[in-house]
Amino acid sequence: MASAQVSLPLPLLPEGWSGEKDFKAIGTLSSPTQRNIEPVGPHFLAHARRKRHHRTFSEDDRIQAQENVKKVEDEDAGEISEPEDPLMLQRDAKDWKGQDHYAVLGLSKYRYRATEDQIKRAHRKKVLRHHPDKKAAAGSTEDDSFFKCIQKATEILLDPVKRRQYDSVDENADVEPPSKKDTKKGNFYKLWDPVFVAEGRFSKVQPVPRLGNDKSTKEEVEKFYNFWYNFDSWRTFEYQDEDVPDDNENRDQKRHIERKNTNARKKKKTEDTSRLRRVVDDALALDERIKKFRTEERANKDKRRLDKEAETKRLAEEAAKAKEEEARLNAEKEAAEKAEKAEGKKAKEAAKNAAKKNKRVLKSSVKDVNYFEQGGNASAGQIDAVLNDVDLLIGKIDNEELAALAGRLGGKKDAKGVKEVYADEVKRLVSIGTLKDGEVKSLVA
């Protein structure tokens, strides 16, 4: 670190100031104390460690590195720890596309669920164990091929795009669907739920609905299968592409390989869609809930059919009863109308007969008084005139008025009394406008 020296002159003394007469002590120095100064910090601790264990610098660095490795391994032992396959340690680094990147870093149980922090810690642990310098210091003659595999796996898994491409084709993360036989023996939900959880990692829509259990509702089950029959997958297959040459000389070959890769991806995408559709079909066929829902639906359908038939029968019976009641009422009405008609006819006949009788009474009344002729027999002209006036009067009144008039004439034998009755009736009819004044002359005084 560079340092700079700055010169700061003391301020000028006041004019006329003298040390002998103007200096005044305001305090005294304390007595000196003797102390031992010792080195501190990591370098002193390293020095003390080397002195204590009689180590050289290189020996102490090597032992400290080993202890650091062990410390890292102990820290990650519970989370990032799995045995290493001897065949994996002998892999050729050039065949990096064929290696299991998660297994190389010891993350097989996490795979696509591994976090970025777990990948970095796993990388550090593997590097501390398989670094070429460490193996060379330990006297190992192995090459650094597996170390290159570690670096490649870390490079791919820490790159979001490359990791997504690798996860897209990571068959080790797949869960094989159980067979029909195994499903019937075991628990359908425990066997099939991991299958759909594994397939759900490719869904563009998150979260993915779970399979549920035997208590799931019909709406939940239908939502689950509708989701999978309309599954929208982000899965791609670029990781399995054939390598495209980087040279610019053979452009036709480069375009040919690119077209070949594009067609291969489309084919694999189609095959994967068909495969997933078969998986969903198999699960649907083995799902006891679907059978239960269909049985319930058939039972409800049969119940609705029986209810409909019962309702139709009830309505038909009610219609038949209503028809019978209508027929009975019509018959009663017809009988009543017939009886009423007969009674009306009878009454009409009676009224007609009464009217005839009353007319005879009226005509007899004038006949009995000799047509109001006082001396001798009445002439034909007199008779016609009186009878015509009686007929005119009868034509102007109704049957009730006729009966009343006949009643007033009953018992009248003298011409004066009879004419008075007729005169009163004529007067009444004239007053109500039925007859004109002077229209009937022979029946008035």
C-alpha cells in the first residue's frame, strides 16, 4: 500500500513570546511501563502449528488441505453423499453426452430438483477429492479424465439453458408406470402418483394437479385427467442432436445436419406425446374412481329414468282421471241441459197453453158482453172491430201482462166492467208508448 508524507509547519509564535518567561507547564508525563509484544493472526497460528508439530511449510499445507477436504466432506455428508461407481470413475471425458451429470456430482437422488447451491457444493466436494494435483501429491498415476467429467457436469448443470436441455432427456428421472398386474396387487395411488409427478416436471403450467386418493371428488378427478389429456409440454430434445460442424467450408453439410436434427426433434416430440397419452389411458382404465363414478352415474341415470317413467305414468293417470271427470261433467251438463231443455219446453208449452187460454178469456170476455152492443145482436162489423182491437191489444203485451189482464177480466160479466178493464189497459199501454192514442177505439168508452 503506497504512503504519502505531508509536511505541516507549526503555527508562528506570537510576537514577543519568550520560553523563559511565557512557558507554563499544565501536566506531567507518567512513569514508563515495560510490556512484551507478541505476533498474532493466522500467520502466527500457522507458525505456532509448524513449530509444535515440527513440520515444514509444504507438509503443513498438505495436511491442512486434507483436513479441509475432510471438513467439507463431513459438512455435506448428510445431504450430498453417495457412493461412487468405479465404472463411472473410468469414464472417457470425450463421451460427456452419455454421462449422468447428476451421478457424476453425487446428486442422483435430487436430479432436476437439485438447487444451484447444492450443485456448487457438490462440485467443490468432488473437486477436492478428485483434483489432479491432489492425486499427484498422493502418488496416484490416474489421469484427470473423471475430473474433466466433473467440470463438464458442473458447466451444464449451472447453465439454465443447457440444464433444461439435459433434464428434457434425463431418463434416470423418469418413473416407469406400474403394470396392470402390479396395480391390482398394490395401492393405485401410491404406484401411479410418482409417475405423474415425474412427468409433471415437463409441464408449462404449474402447479400440476396431483392424482389424489379415493376420497377425491368427481370434479377433482375430471380436472386431473383433463389436464393430462391437454398436457402442454416444454420438453425438447436438442441435447440429443447430432453435432453440427463449426467450420464454414462445408455449409451444405451443416444445413443438412441442422434439418436432420429438427426432424428428429419433431419425431421424438410426437413419440413422447403418444407415449404420455398411453400412460394416461392406462391410468384412467385402472382408476377405480372412474368405475365408481360411472356406476354412480348409471345409477343416477336409471333413477332419473325411473322417476321420469313414474312421473309420466302419474301424469297419464291424472290425465285419464281428468278426462273421465270431464266426460262425467259433460254428461251431467248434457243431462242437465236436456232436462232444462225439456223443462223449458214444458214451461214454454204451459206458457203457450196459458197464453191461448188467456186469449180465449179475453175474446170470451167481449163475446159474453155481446161485443159491447147493448141492443140486439152485434153486427158483423162490430164483432170484427172489437176482435181486431182485442188481437191488437194481445199483440202489444207479453204473456205475464196477458195473464194479469185475463185475471182482471175474470168474473166480469157486464159490458161496463169489461170495458173499464180494457180501457185501463189501453191507457197504460198508451202511457208507456206501446199503443198510440186512438189506435184502439172499440175497447175504450
